[in-house]
Amino acid sequence: MKLTTLALLTALTAPLAFANDTSITTLTPETSAAIEVDSNNAPSFPESFKPQGEALLGLQSLESQEQAIQEEHWSGLPFLGKKAREMGYQLPIPLGFNVFYNKQEVGYVAQDDFKLGLKGSGKGLIGRIDENIVIPAEDVDITGEDESIQLKVDAWILPFWNVYGLVGYTKGHKDININLQSLGIPLPLTLPIEYEAYNVGIGQVLAGQVEVIPGMHPFIFTGVMAFTNSWTTTTDSTIQTYIGSFRTGQRYAVPGGQLAVMLGYNYQLINQDITGSYTFDLDKNTLDVDYEVNLKSAETGNMSVSMVYDFGPKQEWNMFLEYGFLNWNQVIFSIGRRF
């Protein structure tokens, strides 16, 4: 029994924007390989996947075995790389880093009832308020915006499998609209929550390609799974973000390097527990609010279009740009290097 795995030999990676991260996949310049593992665990490369004439993904093919064999990387990565090089395949530089900028506007819903502790001071009705109330989750309206900077380091463990870790900083805010008409406060109040956060995360990417129409550029694809945990500095809050994405597209030779254009589906689930306090100034009165709420992203699925440009003497540099749309707006930009 044979197991065939398509392997896209490119650097990838989907960054996680803050705890809202995100994902973005970055491709390096090299081409792809298909690895077969037979029942004896001996890797081989089927003839149908070898570069013929013009190489896959628009790169010039290798003309001889001597040309095809690259120097082994000092790290020894990726595993199975030596066999791939002997069969005439170019491998990506296995180690790399990227710096990502991410900005997104996301809607949220409360996972349970919104708990408020209210205490007023001053004259009139507000000055007499001193009670705890609960607002039903369906009556809470929440919007948010985050900006994030992430540093990601990654390694190709196998020609088709990349793992990465990241650290990042996020500045963001959420607006929680609350209705207190039952307490005699006629206008809805917006509870602004400003925060900064630091996060760590891990992720992995599977990559490959498939030739849909003979003679046509093959379609490349990447699948990403990742998780980040964030700690805020201005509220008693932690944020967990779960990321998944699938992107597919084609890659072409352009002046100075290679350009890939991809269409993607992104999954993002954000959970955030928030506790804190805020003081409203209301016409010579003050209202102190202690709050506790568990939030999650209102939508988990989004579409995206992205471009990856690989350049440099060995195309070791790369730039990535992605726009997310449909259920939330998101812009991601990155620049990185393989080494």
C-alpha cells in the first residue's frame, strides 16, 4: 500500500494577529515535490511529479543531476530533504522569520449574561443607585478593533510540513453598549474597554500542489492550524484565539522574483474573559461600573485574497499582503527572510 503526499516546498506561515490573529501564509520561492512512502518506508518521487521542460510554479527546471543537488542545510532540515534533492527537486531554505502587522474589526457576542455592579454619586436618581444587575446576553452589543505586531519563526520539518512559534503585541479596544432604562437612565451607555496585550502562539502548516489541467500552472495550497494565548495589561483579561485557514492559488515568475495570488477561507474563534471597572460622568453625577463578561467572536468564517512576492538573489526575502472580507474586515502585511 502506498501513501502519496503532495508537498509544496515553500516557506509559508499564517500569522496570528494578536490574540485575534490571524493567519497569513507566506510562501518562499522554491518549488514543490511529491513524496511517496511505500510499505518499507522508503521514500521515492513519482515520475509524474518531476519537473519537465518548464518547471512547476514558473521556475526554470533543472537540467541535470549535478545541477539538481543542492548543498545540505547546516540544520539538517528538512528530513527527507537529501532524497528530494537527489531526485532533482529544489527545497526551500528551511528556517525563517517574519514580522507581521495585522488590523481587524470584529463583532462579538456575550457567552453568558453581562454582570454589572453599579454605584452612583451625586444628586437625584443616579446618586441613589447602588446595586448589582444582570443584562441578558442577547441584549449586549459589542464591537472591537485590534492592531497587532507579531514576530514569527518557523522551520520546515518535512518538505510538506512546517511548524512555527510566535510572540506579539496588540493594542485594541471594545465598545460594549448597555441599556439601563430600567434604572431610570434614559440613554444607552457605551462601556469602552481599552487594552494592550502580549501573546505567544504555536502553529503548523501543511502545503502541497496539484496539476488540475496538464500544461497549466499547478494550483498550490496551504492549510494552517494555530493557537495563541494573550494576557492584557490594562484589564483583568485573557484571550484565546483558535485559527484555521485554507488557501489555494497559482504562482508565476515576475520581474525580480515570484508572485503568488491566492484565495482563502479563514476560521477564527476568539474567546475573551473581561473583568474591570469604569466611571461615567453624567451631568454632575458619576456612575461607577464594575463589570464581568465572557465574549466570543460573533462570526468564525471569513474569505480572503492574498499575494506573496518572493525576491532577492536566492529569493530568500518575501512580502505578504492579505485582505479579509465577508464577516469582518482585516488587513495583514508581512515581510520576512529565510536563512
